[in-house]
Amino acid sequence: MAGSEYTHGEMNIAEQQRTFDGFITGTIWGSAILIMVVGYATLTLAGGMHWMIALALTAGAGIAGGAFMGMGVAWIAAVIGMTALAVVLQVLISLFSLLT
């Protein structure tokens, strides 16, 4: 068997560590967004709550959860952006429902 240049414990794993950290961060963000979407849908469809109240509660819970988990300012900006997009979509839905 040929000799090896490999020495256990001396491999540079910086790239692997960054990849793993990115995967975990993406998983946390994706899970939090999914929880917010399901929570909003549950409050509006199953709970019968007005969409604007449910959206405010969901956004508040998302911001509070992100702050609790230390997700940073980018998370707060993402929640505010998703909330603004949801308001625009709900207004469009309301306008198009007037056509029928």
C-alpha cells in the first residue's frame, strides 16, 4: 500500500464550514417563513380573522421570533417586505373581486 501525505486533523475545512453555516441559515429562514405563511393562512381561513389583523399578528410574531433567535436586521427587513407584498396582493384581490 502506498504512503499517504494525509495527516489526520490538519485539513483546511473553512469552505465546508461556510457551506454548512449557509445551509443551516437557509434552513432556519425557510422554516421561519413557512411557519409565518401557515400561521397567516390558519388565522384567516380556519380562524375567520380579518386578513389585515391576521397579517399584523403574523408580522409581529415573525419579527419577535426573529429577534429571539438573533436573526438580525435582515430578517426584520424581510418580514416588512413580505408584509408589504401581502398587502399589495390583498388589495389586488379585493379590487379584482369587485369586477365579478
